[in-house]
Amino acid sequence: MSDCLFCKIRDGQIPATITYRDQAVVAFKDIGPKAPFHQLVIPTQHIASLAEAKSEHAALLGKLMLVASELASAAGYRERGFRVVMNAGPDAGQSVAHVHLHVLAGRALDWPPG
């Protein structure tokens, strides 16, 4: 999608600190971190929202979760813990219409959020 911020990051049109990339997934540091460790994990395929996902996206969505866990673990947060958040739609706080996970760690995270 030509006007999607995350598609532009995926394609290198907007700079980002990329921390992981393969054919299906890209991860990068959030520019407005809400925790000492805050990365975004996106599929390379444009899917606007979890609400738009189909059964054929199941493996891809699972891969996003595994990459999130690998990134947090590699940064030393496996034992202390980390949070993975996916917002779907504006009332949930989704501000970019491209499926993405927030991976947060490095401080105590309150519950419930927001």
C-alpha cells in the first residue's frame, strides 16, 4: 500500500532502526518508546488490522509472535518478562493501519493497560 507508514519502513523509504528482517517479518525500534525496550514487529505483507486477517494468515501471525519472543529474549528479558500488544482499530489504539505487535520490556508494566 503506497501511503502506509509501515510499508514505507519495510521498503526502506523511511529510515528506521531495523532489528530483524526476513521474507515475512520486519522488526524495528519504536520512535516513541513506552518502555526501555519497545520494538514493533510487522508482517511484510500489508494487512490493515487483525480484524482484516483471514485464516490463511494464521502461520504469519504466529511467526510475528515468535519473532517478538526471540527479540525480547535476545535483549535479556526472557526471565523478567515482556509484553506483546496488538491493537485492532482506532478505539483500541491502532494508529497505523498495518498489523503490528508492540514488544515492551525493561520496566514494570501495569495492568490493566490504558
